[in-house]
Amino acid sequence: MDAEILVERAGGVATVTFNRPQKKNAITLSVLDQLDAALLELTRDRDVRALVLTGAGGDFSSGADLTDRSGPTEPLPLYSMRRVGEAVLRVHRFLKPTIAAVDGVAVGLGMNLALACDLVIASDRARFCEIFPRRGLAIDGGGSWVLPRLVGLHKAKELAFFGDMVSAADAHAMGLVNAVVPAAELAAVAGQWAARVAAGPTVALTLTKAMLNNAFAVSIDQALEDEARSQHVTFGTADAKEALAAFREKRDPSFSGR
């Protein structure tokens, strides 16, 4: 059996690919377990400084595989859904910058795993759908948390109540995705974006990511204190010293991620 999660590393970028193209990359608990394990391993790899999450065969993911006999409907849905939540949290909490490269469909859990990434690039043929109401289900995969933060409460309710399919252009207009590119250019553009963040000051970006993710949960007082503590850390990094040297020498810095 082919691996259902593929991991490739190159130039400081890890690419993690859902690999069930015959099922439009529908997600089983086995897939989530493999995703969780892959992300944990990549978190520990200091050479990995950015991550791209994508799907094989022209689709990102059609969502949870409801035919999976070990899935959330069998036999203990609360236990199974908590396993789903653990995998989703692993994406949200991945320390380094993450980019979802979305082609084809990103539906239900698949859509919300894409939105769990820091940046989302969609092909011009990508389509997004919070399909849950059409399956008689409540929203999951972190959608109840991330959607209001991306598009506002009323728009989030529209997406979650109706379960309509949203084009890449409309997703971009409402703030669900950062950019839309021709399908033939998706992998290249995602790779370029990932290479840019991988070449950045990794410690500083990791701290910035954490603060931005916490922005809606803290006061301005706490945010300023978090910034002060983060800068205290970054001033001691090799990358900050390199940036200062580059400024003095009128050249571009070369960051090591340390």
C-alpha cells in the first residue's frame, strides 16, 4: 500500500502531501495519525524552516472519509473527534511558518486543515466548502475558531450554515486565502513562498507566529509584554547579529535560522 502521507525535504522546506488521490485525498483517522506523526518529526528537525501542506492528484482534500469504518462515526465518536482535534492542533501549533497549497477541492475537514496553515495559496480551479450542514453534521476541524477570525462572525455563519461551494476568487475576496494563481503555477509559487520564509530569521518568525496566533486572546498590555520578551530572545540570536552586520556592510543578510 502506498503511504497516505508523503514527506519531502529540500532546501529547508518540508512538503507534506495527502496521498489518497483515488479518494480525492479524503481523510481517515489513519491519515490524521500519519500527519500528526510527520509534523511531530518535522518540528524536531532543525533543518526544516518552513512547511508546505498539499494534496496529490489535483485535489487538496475532500474532507473526512465517512466510509472509513474506524472513523468518527464508529464506534466512539467523541474519542475519534478528539483524535481529529489533536491532529488539527498539530498543524496550528507547528512552530515554523506553514503554507497550504490548495488545488481542486478543499472541503469540510480538508478546508479547515488548509485554513490551519499560516498562509493559503489556491489555484484558480480550487473550491472551498464547509460541507458539514449538507451531511447533517456540526462544523469541526477548528472551523468554528478560525472562520470568524478570517472572515468575521456573520460571514462565518453564512459559510457554516449553508455549506455552499466557494470559488478560489471568492475565497480570496473574503480573506480565506492569500493568493490565487494558475493551477500550473501552484507548486512553483508555493515553493517560492516557502523558500522565502525558510530563508528568514526562523526564531523571530516562530515568535511572531505565536504572538499573532494569540492576538485575539490577550490584552494590549500582555501583547506588549510578549513582544518585549520575544525581542529579548531575538536580540541574542545569530540571525539578529547577522542582520546587524549586513546592515553595516550594506548587503543582504544570510540567515541561518539560529
